[in-house]
Amino acid sequence: MLLAITHNVAFAKFFEPTRVIRVCDGTFTLSALYGELTADVASRTALLAAEWKAFESKDSKDFVAFVGTFCENASKLIEREAGWLHGNQTSSSAAAKRLFPSALLASVKNFFDKNGDTFSARAAAAAAEAEAGAATSGGGGGALETLAKLMHHSESLAACTRRAVGDAAPELGECLTAIFAPMERHVARYGALESGRLERELSSLAPRASDASTGELADLDAASRRVSTSLAPAFASLSSASKRCASLTGGTGMAELHSASDTSLASYADALTAFLIALRELESSREVSASAPSASVSASAAPPSGAASGGDAAGSAQQPVGEEARMGGAIALLVSAAELTSRARALETSLRVAASSGEDAARLRAVLKYAAAESPSGSLPNFTAPALRLVADADRAKRLQDLVESAEGAPAAFLALPRAHRACASFHDTAHSLVLEAMLARVRTRLAGVRNLDVWKRESGGEELFSSYPQEFATEVGEYLLTLPQLLEQLEDESEEWITRVALGAAKLLQKEVLGIREMSTAGGAQLGVDVEYILNVLAALGVDLPAAVDLEAALAQAKAKAGAGGAE
């Protein structure tokens, strides 16, 4: 673009009071007058070209600051040119006023036609440098922000030019197109730039699958905190993308914005899911290690009298060390899964609103209506970069028109983030699966090997008291289930659902063990009946009704029948 005017002395030469007076004495034809005006304006804008070359020779790095200063001074020049003309009251001023806009626009267009390639190359270099710096520092202010600043400077100069000559000037569109041309090459890359930016930022926030087995993220509590703390900055980054789209493209890049947001959010959610899957595998391996010794202990269970001790049962129900933090992590993970889904929906709503309402959307609709007309009447609604862009690109205008119409329709019909929603749903399901497994881990560990207990084969030998109380494994499971209302109260409306899911999961695990018993005595069957009845009473206290597929009483009867122990006690 234009170069900063650094020499005020040279700038003063633009405004010599005797300029063009000799062409206003009535002796020139309109053609000659236009030639004089063009030459006069060109002599002044030639200094701008000289300043541009001076900047090039200095190999200055601060291109954005240079363009800002230059556009400001160039705007002052254009305003002074127009002010001089409108203040000239000579006899030929009317003719000059008709021809001056064309001369001025031709001169400005000529400058950008000659220097546009250099401007564009400089802009690319400045953007690349800014992006490299942002990637290194991890902060903002990358390529898109740099390009948006340069576009803003271009728009300021274009607006000043438009005010100086008025919308009626036939050459206005071509001149403004030339002003915007160096930046349009970068606007065309907006989608790729935005995708790269979001991918970089969101990938740095999401935990990696390898993190699940190392360091501080190797437990559920720490992992859930990592997931939770990444959500707010991730969606702040996605929200900033909308602002960058508006700054650089004026809204014409909405389709690219939606695509970049969809792809990046989906990748982020997929990374979270992969992290949870790795964590679940780690949790499963820990359960196997924890249950291996307990199975051998269960095989040589304590005497029935010890199993019947109420004090022992109560003591065994206390939360193990770290259990409270683990459960807290599980609940926090459920909250994060709901938050991810909620934030994704809110993001889509904001994208829909941006496309269907507000001043920017209203301006876009006016231009789209003009661009879609077979024979547009009147002048372009506004000679902004977005307007010129859409009029010049019918395919882009059509795609944007379809998007806007979709946003203006029923909210349910507007789907800007299809991949992201699927990925968020996958994370939600994975999180729920992991949490259920985590909540059942204690039950699974305690029930492991119950089918192999010696008590099932032991005859009573006249000692009937051993079957009067549930065994330790049953009381531990039951007491744990009874703590669920307190543990899950943070889930509020979902607490009852989760109590039911965990209780049902525990019943299924017990059912599996009961059906796995191969040998059973009459006394063993009686003891199992006491254990099953205790668990059923706990489920009833929680308000959990078992489905037909999880019938513990039927499992008890089947176990007795399969072992050949007979029916009732």
C-alpha cells in the first residue's frame, strides 16, 4: 500500500495555491482539462510512489505501522485535494468538479496497480512473522490479527476516497477494488489460516492420550481437572475466531469460519475422548491388579461368625484412602461432559445469530440482494471490501446467501457444527462409561471371586448362626451403595439417574457371581439367600427397581438348581 509520509516539507508541496488555475480560464476543452487535472494529481501522488520506494530501500520490518501512517497521510492528501476543488469558485470550476473525481480515482488506482504485488508480499511476510511469534510465545496477535489491521488501514483509505468523490463517480468501484486487491489475496486464505490457528490453540489445550499413563494425570481426579480447566480457554479461542472473521472478511468468510470451528472443535473433543479411553484402560489394569489378591483371599473367606459381625461390616464400609477424591473426579468429569455439550450448542447459537441479525448481517443481506439481482438497479449498497468481494464472486455470494437464509430459518434446521456435535456426543458417552466404571470399581473389586468362596460348599454342622447375617462382601457393597445419594448430590437433577445406574451395575455384577457358583451346600444356599436379600433391601431403600434381566432371586434359585442343592433352604 502507500508509504508513510515522513517528510512534512515535501507534503506541503502538494498544496500550492496556484495549481490548476491556468486551466480554469475557459480556453481548454474538457479533454484538455481532464488531461491537466490528471497530470496535476499524478504529480502529487508521484511523491507517494517515491516514499514507497524509500521504504523498500530501508527494508523496514514494521510494515503494519508504516501502512497505518501512510494511509492516514494519504487520506489527508485526498481530503485536501477534494477540499481545494470544492472551494474553487472560478468560471471553469463546474467542469473541473465533474472531471476531478475521475482524475483522482485514476491516479490512486494507478498507484495500487503498480505497487499491489509488493504490498501483498510485504503483508504476507508481516503475517508470517507475527504467526511465528505467536506460535513461539503461545499468545495471540498472529497472522490473522496482522492482516486484519492491514485491511482496516485499507478500508480507512477507501472510505476517505469514497467521501472525497461521492458514490456517483463511475470509476469508484474500480479504484476501491484496486485499493483492496493486495489484501484480497490474503482474505481468500482466511479459511486455511483460521483452521491452522484454531487447531494450534485447541490442540495445545487438550490433554494427550499419553498423558493418561504418566505424571499427575494418571488418576481420575487430576484427569478430570485437566479436562475441566481446558474448556473455558478452548471456547474463548473459538469465540475469538468469530471476531477475527468479522475483522478480516467483514462476515463474508462465515462459511469458512463455520468449517474451521467445526473441524477444530471436533478434533479437540476427539482428543478428550482419546484421553479418557487411555485413562479407562489404565483404570482397568489397576482394577485387575487390585482384584488379583482379593480373589485368593476370598477363596479362603473368614469364618461365618466373623462375617456376621455388625461392627466389622460397618468398619469395612468406610471410604478407602483416595476414594473420596476419585469419586469427586468422576463427578467433575460428568459436569465437564455436560459443559462441553452446552458450550458447543451455545457456540452454534452465536454463529447463527451472527449470520441472521445485527448491523453486519443487515449490511451483508443488502449486498447479497443486490448481487443476486439479474439487473441490479442503482449503485452498490455500500462500497466496502465485503460488498465488492461478493459482487465480484457470484459463487461465494450464493453460498453465503444460502447460509444466511438457513440462519434466518428455524434454529433446529441450522447446523454449523455437525462434526463437532458428534465428537462432543462421543466424549459425553465415553465420559459416562468411564464414570460408571469408576463408580463400580469398588463393587467389582469386592465381588471378584465371590463365586469361589468356600462358604458355598460348607455344611452347617449344626451351627445355624452363620447364615443369620450377610457376609462381609455384601455389607461392603451395600454400605457403599447407601452412600451414593450423598456422593452424587452435586449432580442435582441427574443424581437419581446415576444412583440407579450404579445400583443396577452392582446388581449385575452380583448376579454374574451368583450364576458362576458351581458347587453349593444347603447351608451355603441359605447363606447366599441372606446375602442376596440384604442387597435387595439396600436397592429397595434407594428406590431402585431391578428389571427382569437382573433378577437376583431367580439367579439364586438357578445357582442352587445348577449346583444340585435343591430349592428352598
